[in-house]
Amino acid sequence: MNLKLFAPSNEKIIVPADYKISDDVIYLNTNLVSVLSPREKGRPNTKPWKNRIVKINAPGSKFCVYKTIFGKNFNNADEKNALMSFRSLHQLGLEDGSTIEIKKGFQIFYRHMFYYNHLNDAVRVSYKVGVYGLLFGILGIAATIILS
């Protein structure tokens, strides 16, 4: 699905001054989020840790980023518009008003890639240390079982 991307300073989308735009989130219209996000027993998902992660790239580009989706109705924003932070725009090499492509996919892999390539250094390093520690622990246990 292709969407038009806006920065927080765009005149078309009015973002309240006290609203913090997060770097790891793409803000979509709530109607679009209900299409992309899973539902539990007919109700919308209210648990933020269960928000879907989507793959975002510019059409024709091989470089992509992974972001969680968040529903927010900003003024004058329709279903074909998305909002990302300036840092996220720079990460993709895009400018205000560019077109992006959003893809749904296998959530376990997308969640792994989201944390493995996270913008925040503390999150990224903690996740990698945990994954590598788990792998070395499994190898140690396997070596102990095999050699004893």
C-alpha cells in the first residue's frame, strides 16, 4: 500500500505543540490501522506491545526500515497520509511529501528486525546482547550434553 508521507512541520497536518512524535512509530489514520492491526474478539487492539510492525521503504528502493503502527487522527489527515519523525525521514533519505510503501509480513521476523536495527542505541545493543547471550548459552548447554 502506498501512502504520502508528511513531516511534523507540514502545514497540512496540524500536530499539537505538546505532542511528542516518536522515532520508532509511523502514525496512520485510525481507519487504516484497524485494517493493518490484529483484532481481538471484534475489538480494536489496545495493547501497545501487540501493535503490528510494518516494513517501510520508498518505491523502487531496496533500503527499508521497520516501524510500529500507531493510529492518530491529526487534522486534515486522510487514509492516504502518514506521519513520521524527522529522524525517521532522514533515515530513509526522504523528504516531506514523498511516497512510501508499507508492507505487512511475518510478525516474528519483523519484530526481530525492528529491535535489531532500532534507532535508539540502548534498545539495539540490549537486544543484540540478549540474542547473542541466548545463542552462546544454548551452545554451552549443547556442548556440555555432548561432551559429558
